[in-house]
Amino acid sequence: MKHRRIPNRRVVVAGAGALALAATATVALANANATPAPARTPVLAKLTSAAASTLASHLKTDTAGSFYDAKAKKLVVNVVNKAQARAVRAKGAEARLVEHTFAQLDSARRTLKSKATIPGTSWGIDPQSNKVVVTADRTVKGTKLDRLAKVAKSLGDKVEVRHSKGEFKPFIGGGDAIWGSGARCSLGFNVVKDGKPYFLTAGHCGNEIKSWSDKQGGSAIATTEDSKFPGDDFSLAKYTGDTPHPSAVDLYNGSTQKITKAAEATVGEKVQRSGSTTQVHGGTVKALNASVNYQEGTVEGLIQTDVCAEPGDSGGALFDGDAAIGLTSGGSGDCSKGGETFFQPVPEALKAYGAQIG
């Protein structure tokens, strides 16, 4: 089976000197009455997205979120006071003063969950706008749209409502790749559990398919051991034969990307997705801990991106270099018009199953 590649979300390990800061200098003045010159603002080292992800994981406390500025190669951290700003700069990131704390935005998100969980909507905290961005797809209209607007208005400028011409739905469909009875999905990542080979794919795929083949109508190569959807969107399938299962992702150009680890996503990070319908496409992480309200139910804790996907891409790998980041869940749009796609974080699935990339 050619497409058993598992993009291991890049687990970012920053070298000891990756976040080095330029030391501030104090000018010694000859004049006894002179005072030392004020300390200069530290010159921030340029960071890779992997190093930025590692740094972000150490700066979650007492901040209002963060994002990676790929052009300037720096991590931007939202803060609400000068003391936080000094602490952030001392760690090697740029501090940006914003209005809303993370707690305030998270409270707004919880209000949306309790009062506006409407099929066809999604929301996530966007650190770049310092707001909770709510999206309503084309099915949200009439009294449902009125209800959403009312709840959003009550939350003031902490919430921004956007509209999508597409429809939020899990990306499952018929075609090739990994097959079950009448449906097709994409393999995400090959993993190892208790020394035995398995693979991860989307939970809504595992709900539908219990026996997997690598071609339509072919012999079984794996069976679904567990699936979680809605709530989460991941499933685990155990290989039943001698099918090759390299830890790699199919790039659909005759080559593969080796996957060596799993990693958390960072807003602003450039990522790629591989799937059996539309092959490889890239984009940017837009929000973390996003919620999407499919017709089948709500899934929370997702990675929101502007990467396109289509039916049959479900379960496919989201990756950054050799790091596995996510499993394709669903979204709106397609790869001719664009859209947004949500991904189940890989580290959560690995932890739930006691598995490792491999």
C-alpha cells in the first residue's frame, strides 16, 4: 500500500542557543554625575516555526495567546500589561499589548457553546485579532442566524461573526485510498502500540468503516479498533497482514516525507495536508482549540486552517516537515474555490491510545 505516510507533527525542540538574546549594555560614563544609559530593548533572535512552537509552549501562562510571524520569523505573544511584556521579551518573543485577556476570550467561547451550539457554525480564539472568530455556513439562516447574532452581540467586541458560502461537513466520500464498505477515507499516520503496527485516521471514518482495504473491493489490511466522533475525531486501526507501514507521508510526486515525531500546532505556522482526493495542499494555521458544529454533532479542540480539502481527504495527514500535526476532520469549500479545514490534533490521539509515531 503506497500511501501509509504519517506526518508526524513537528515536535519542536529548540537548541540551547535558539532563543539567545542580545545582551543589553550599560555604558560606563566618565563623568561622576552621569547616570547609566537606559537598557536597550533586546534584539530578538529569528526563530523557525518549530522553535517558535517550543517557545510558545513555555509562554502560555499569563498571556493572551500567541502566533508565529513567518515573514519576520518571530513569535508574537499577546499581553495585557507591561510586566507581562517584559517577561515575554526576556524569553525571546515579541510582546504585543491587547485589550482582551485569554480568560475573557475563553469565557466568550464558553458562552457560545452554551447558547449558540448550532449545526453549521464554528468558533476559535484568533490571537491575531484578539477575538473569538465565529463562522456560520450557508445552512445557518432564519431563526438560527438571529439566535447566533444575538449571542454574539451580547459578547461585544470580543466576538467577530463571519459567513461561509460552503457547508461544514466531515470529508468522507467514495473513491480510492483506504476503503471500507461503500466509503473511502485517507490514512493519517502509521503508529505503534504495544509493539504492534496501527494507523490513525478520522473518527467519523472509523465509525463508518470497520474493515479497511488499500483498494476498492480489495482484501482487508486493517480493522478499526476504536473510534471517537463526535466530541473528538480520531480512530485507531490495527494492521492485520504484512502490508508495509513506513512512518511517512505520500507527497504524490513520487516521493514521501518521513515522519519522526508528533507536535502541537502554532497559529501562523505553515503546514501541508496530504489526502487521497486532492493530494497535497498547503496553508496556514488560523486558530487552535476550535469548535465545529457538524450536523452529526460538535467536535472541540480542533486546529483551524485555511488549507483546502474535499470528500475522501478525511483522516489524511496534516504535517510540517517531519512532524505529524493533525488528522483531517472536515470543513467547508473545496480545492478549486478554497475554504477552511479543521484537523484533529495528533498528540491528543496518541495520548488517548497510548501509541507513538512509528
